Amino acid sequence: MDMSYQEKSIAGSLLAMLVVYGYYFAAVLRHSGQLDFALGRLIFAVVAIIVIEIVYHILLSLQTKPEPKDERDILIESKAYRNAYFAYGTGAFLVISVVIAAGLAGSSVTPFLLVNLVLLFMVLAEVVKFVTQLLYYSKGF
């Protein structure tokens, strides 16, 4: 199957996010008590994503001619954003629920855990967006 420029761009971004943030969350969960360790990992993850995306898209544009977005691309992107916002809204609701449940149980949620839960749901929302786009492109939507 021959992928379009948009599909290759989305697939590369998805792979980069899964690898970098997968590594970040695995490392941070292993060392959850060390805040300075987590902050350094977060900065590394953000810089790594930026560098990987820039290099990947430069190489992709040299290999494949970028195509202008047409009506179909815009429609697919809007449906993907809808799904991503739904996923993020669900994640925000879950984070708020965890905070309330912890308060009712007489304990508290650490700021470290709270920040990482919010970041996790932000990353999952982006993953949902990318996967939705790839599914619609593969269906020939």
C-alpha cells in the first residue's frame, strides 16, 4: 500500500510519540519519588519529540513532495480532533475524579502524580487523533 505524504507524516509522528513518551512514562513510573529525575526526563522527552519531528519531516519532504491539504484531509483532521477532544475530556474527568476520590478517602494526590496523569491524557488524546486519521485514510474516507 502506497501511503500519501499526510499518512507518512502522521505515522511518523505517532511512532515518535509512542517511543518517546512510552520511554518517559516507563522511566518516571520506575522512579516516581525523584522529582528532579522526572523533570529532567520531561525536558528530554519534549526536546526529543521536537528534534525527531523536525528531522523526520525534513527527510520526508525531501523524499516525498508535500501535498496541499484538500477538503478530504480537512474533514479527516476535524473528525480526528473531535475524537481527541473527547478522549482528553474523558481524561480530565478521570483526573478530577481521582482527586475527589482521594480527598474523600482522607488521602491526597501528589502534584507529581497529578501532573503526570494530565500529561498522560494529553499524550493519549494525540495518539487517538493520529490513529483516527490513519484509520480514515486507510478506509479511503
